[in-house]
Amino acid sequence: MKQLGLAIHNYHDTHSQFPPLCISTQAGSPNGCSGFGAPNISGLTLMLPYLDQAPLYNEYNFAIGQSDPGGSINSTQMSTNIPALLCPSDPNQTVQMIGACLKFPYPSGHNNGGTNYVFAVGAGAWQFYTGGTPNATLGLTGIFLVNGNKRARDVTDGTSNTIAMGEVLWVINHDGNPGNAQGKPSWSNGFGTQIGYSSTGGINFQWEQFGADCHGPNVTQGAPCGGARPAALQSKHVGGCHALFADGSVHFLSENIDQTTLDNLTMRADGEVIGAY
């Protein structure tokens, strides 16, 4: 995870801002999903040159998003496994593309390269948009925003007190499919590269609805309960999981961490004093 921290800071040094969570298209457009825009290009995709993946980045066609008609032009690139994004404790390495907001058929048997490390988007609920230009926050209180780019100076809580990324597992997703790009963490998918609002269900809580608990802790399979649900912090490590902070440091968070503390750690500017955790 420290390599990811270095990559984030190198991106910031180059662009004078953090990468966006994802680049999302306008709702209602031909490449939008129902109720919200399609997360066509993830922040991890934009970070490829800083993860020793410049050749892969140069091969990627950024004019066509993952959810666009013809988006399969990037299928070979998206199927690449990137060592820096994989945790050795998780044996799963690929994400089968089933369902999701896709406007084209993937090649038969296509798998996307997965990631165990995703962006923290803060605590609270999304604000859906149904038309017009997607805003830069969608209600997100973390560092990484949809179509938005925050700077280090915007992290007024301090980079050492704010989570940038956390661990997730590749598990059966919310609709019961063995793999669905809308919920599974693949590095090329915008929805697949986020921790849900710090996770109101706590560490190792599997799925959650937008701003609402969906299942109890440590469930092994999600079930439909309305809306899309990003994953909570998860790992195969005993007792908790790792989190990358915005200053580049990595900390192990206990699964018994106070939920309010976890919420505060994922918000960039809530002004709360963080105690021991």
C-alpha cells in the first residue's frame, strides 16, 4: 500500500491535485446508467504511470469509456493484473464482467484485473443526479470525488488523520452473481474502486446501500435490497485490515474500531479531533 501512497503523491506533484475517484458521464446520455452517470474511467486507471504501468496507460483508449458502446476496445488492457493492486492474502485475482451498466458485449469469458485497494470516499450518502452535468462531489466527503480533484490543502483535518485508500475483498456481490462490474473491485471500474462512505457497517461489513446498512457484519453473501452498494473495508487478515492515509503512511485498523472514529478518519474536513484507534 505504501507504493500506492507514493503513486498518489507523485500524481499530485505532477497535476497539483489528487486523482478523481472516477470520470463519470452525464446521466441520461447514451453511456449513462439509470439514475446516475456511468463511471467510465477510474482514478486507478489515471494513476497507471505512477504504478510502473506507463506502457499499459499508453495503450489505453481514454476516448472510449468502459460503459460506452465499443468500450470493449480496452478489454485486453482492463484484463491486466497489476501486482501493486493485489494483496497476497486474497487468492482471487480477476473479476468476471457480468451485468452492470455495460453498453457492449465483452469477449466470452473475459475477466477484468482486480484490485484489493480502493479509494475512501468519506462518510454519508451519495446525492444522486438525474440530469445535467454531474457535480464534483455527489455528496462525498473524502478526498476522492466523482469528476472532482481535491488538493492537499483541502484536507484540513490533516493528511495523517485522513484515510485515502483501504483494503477490500472480491466476494459474491449484492445481486448474487459471481462477478458484477458495478459492485466488484476491478481497477478499471469507477464504482469498483471505492470504499462505501467509510462503511457505516464497520470493518468486514460486506455490502451497504447508499448511506444505509444492508446486512450485518461478516456476512458471506450480499442480497438485493435496492440501489448499488460499494464494499466496506474488508481483508483476510485476522482482526482488521490495512488503510493507507493521505500522508502515505499505512495503519492496521481493528475490526473493533469505533464507527464514529472510522467515519471521521475518512472525511477530509469534518474538523473532529481523532483520538486513539
